Amino acid sequence: MDHNASSAQKVNRNGLSAAEFQRRLYNWFENQGLLDELRTHLRQQMTTALRVTSLRPSPSRHLKSRLSPKIQAINMLVAEFLLQQNHHYTLSVFTSEVPLLRSMPEFKKSRIQISAGTDTVGESIPHFHHQDVKDIMEILGLPLDTELGNGIYHQYRDNSENVALLTCILQNTLRALNSKSHTGGNTFPDLNGTGPIKGNENNVKSKDEDSNKESSSTKRLADLYNAEMQEVLYQSRLKSQHIKQLQEEIRRFQDCEVERIRKEEEAKYKKELVGRESQIQADACRREEEITRKLKDAEDRLARQRQDLDDDLQVKEKQLSELATQLQDQRSEVALKLQQVEERAEELKCRESTIEEMKKKEAALLAQKNELDIREQKLHREFERLNSERETLSYMQRTVEENRLQLIEASQSLVHSQSQTSFLHDLQQQCAHLRFELDATRLKLDNLTEQQSQKASHQEISLHHRRSVKMMDKGVQTVLRLLADDVATAGRERVQDQNRALELEVTPSEQQQMDMLPWVQQENQELRRHTQQQCLRIDEL
């Protein structure tokens, strides 16, 4: 500190201002960590001063009787962990919350870090004493005579990274748990009877490992003893020369003790090895005899099994030969059946083709039948129409007959009328015209019947229609002939009557006949219209 102050004065003399010097000095304090320590100390003092005030009663009375030793040990481990991690503010708060930590012994500050053969002076590192570590670990159930406790202690005392005791306990505990989960001590018996030999070898290996562990534990205890002695020597404030001499004496004494213990252990292990070798040789001889006996038994079993296998093979060969002949017969039968199946398939194909052709023909016949049904329906409708026309023609024939009778009566009554001649002449012209129209309708009906006669399936219907039309034509022709004959006779009678009318006077009955002529003319016109309509219907047919 004096050196730093003198260096600061030299720097100030070199031309630095007071503010610059103060800033550099503050940065140096901060880099050295002194400011954090001062802040922590002040916080702890403040919390201690506030805790003893009358604002709140101290909880120490209640906590002293309730906290168990295990809880106290855990609190000490947590406090050391916070100190090692430089969590000073958290440590101050934790110390104020746990008043029993005030009675905790101060951590020893070891100024020397021991390396391999050289002693160097370093910074102070707080550590628990050996007895404190032992007490804490015994309270937690990890004594130093166990492997886990010994490993934790050695890691805590030998670490150069300033690791807390709580961290060492957690790391070693996790390592021990992992090693237990991955290792197992089961021995498996051998088929040849060599299982116990392997078990003995495993026992020997485990004993060697135990001896190695014991030697390593003794070595670690010696190193711990040396470290403790060095720490005691440094705390006793002896001179470095005396410390070195004591260290050399301790090292020589330790070497002598180690050599003596090593020789004793070697003699003991040699004796054990001789006994184990003799036991192993006896076990080996016994196992060899058992193996030879088992080999003979196995050879006998193999010979019997070979004989049985040969017999089984001969039986199987006979069975295979029989099966081969059966398979050959079955193959020939299968080939024959395949040929029959192929022939049957060809026949089925031919039948399918014929069936398809028949289906096509049936479809064509069905289509033709449908067409014929449609045509038959049409012809039936036409036949019905022709029947209706025939009825109308018969009706016309009756009306013509009635008109003829009326005309005869009128002609007889109008013998003496001169105008009847001209009327008869007109009537003859009308009859001729009707005959002409009937001839035209007959030609159309002939053409229609000829078209219908071309259909082979409907020949009978067309013949029936033709007969009906011919009969209708014959009836019309007869009617026309009768009309013509009546008109001719009526004309001749009218001529004769005209000659007679000149000689006779007109009577009242003749006057009535003259009055009936307009009515006959009217009916003749109606007949003409009716015939025209019939002609139009025939044209449509």
C-alpha cells in the first residue's frame, strides 16, 4: 500500500491533476476488489446495527434451541459457497438472517499454494480447518474413513481453483451415483465349468483394486498430513530456513514410513499371491479333469446322435424317393388337367363369341321388332282412319241415294219446267267433276297401298286396306253411275216433260217441286264440300 501511495505521488509530481489521480486511484481500487469488500463490510455493519435496535426483537433466542447440527452445517456450507463465489452482499443478508453464523470460526487464510515440489507464496484463500471439515462431513453422514468422504476431503484440500466444500460434496456424490449405476458385480457360470475360476480371478482383481485404493488413500493422507503441517508451520511464524528443515525431516520420515509400509504390504501380498496361485492351480486341475470327463461324455453323445441322424437320414431318403415318384405322377396329372382346362377355355371362348353374336343378332332383331311395332301402330292408326273414312263414304252413299230419290221426285215433278234442263246440265257437270275427283283420290289410295305393300311384315294389313279402298271405289263408282243414269233419265224425262208442259198448265204440286229445287242445290253443295274434305284426308293418308 505504501508502495502504491509513493507511486501515486510520483505520478502526481509528473503533472497529473488531482481529479485524474483520484480517478486512477478509484479504478485501481475497483480492479483490486477493495471497493466491493468495503461495501460488503459496511452493509454487514449496517445490518448488524439495525438488528440490535428496538424496531424488531432479535430472533436468536428462538433459533438457538430449534436449529439442529445438520442445519447448522448446511448453513456453514452455504456461507462458504457464497464467500467463494464473491457474493458478499448475499452473504451479509444471509448472515443477518442466520444469527448463529456469528459464532462460526473464521476461515484460515493459507498464504502458500503447494505445487509439485516447490513452495510459492500466493493470495489468501479461506478454508475450513481439518477438524471442521471432519465434523461437518460426519454430521452429514459422510465420514472420512469412507471412499466418498475421503475423496471429498482430498478434493477440498488439494483443489487449486478455490472450490467450496459444498461444490466438492455435490460433485463427488454425483460421480459415485453414476459409477454405481454403470457397474455391476454379477458373475456368470461357464458352460465348460470354468465359471468359478473366473470368479476367483475377479476376486483377485477386486482385492488388488482394494489394495491400490488403500495405498492411494494412505498416500493422500500423507499428503494431507504434509499440507496440515505446512499450514501449522506457516501459522507459527517460523523462519523460512527452519520451515524448510522441518519439511525435509518430515519428508524423510514420511519416505521411510512409506517404504516400510510398502515392504510389509509387498510381503503380505506375495504370501497371499502364493496361496492364491496354489488354490488356482488346484482348481485348474480339478476343472481340467471335469472338462475331460465332460468331453468324453459329449463325444459319446455325439456318436449316438450321429448314428441316430444316419438312421433318420436313410428313412428320410426313402420317404423323399416316394414323394418324388408321387410328385412326378401328380405333375403328369396336373399337365393333363391343364390341357383339359385349356381345351375347355377354348370352347368357352367359342361359346362366348357365339353368344356375343347371338346377342348382337337379338339386339338387331329387337330393334327391327321395335320398328315393326312402331310401323304396325302407325298402320293400325291409318286403318282406323280408313275405317272412319269408309263409314263417312257409306254415309255419303246413303245421302247420295236419298238425294237421287229426291232428284227423281223433283225431276218427275218438274217435267214441264224449262229451267230444269239447265239445272240437270249443271248437275251432270258437277257429277263429272265429282267423278274426276274420286278418280284422283283412287289413284292416291293406290299409290299409298303400293307403298304399304312393299313391307313384307304387313302384307295382310295392306291387302285388307286395299280391299277396303277398292270396295269404297266401287261404291263411289256405282253411286256415280247411278247418279249419271239418273241424271240422263232425268234429262230425257225433262225434255219430254218440257214438250208436255207446253201443252199442260202448271199445277200447284209442280209449283211445290219448283220450290224444292233450291234445297236440293244446297244439299248438293254440302255433298261437294264433304267430298272435298274426304279427298284432303285421303291425301294426308
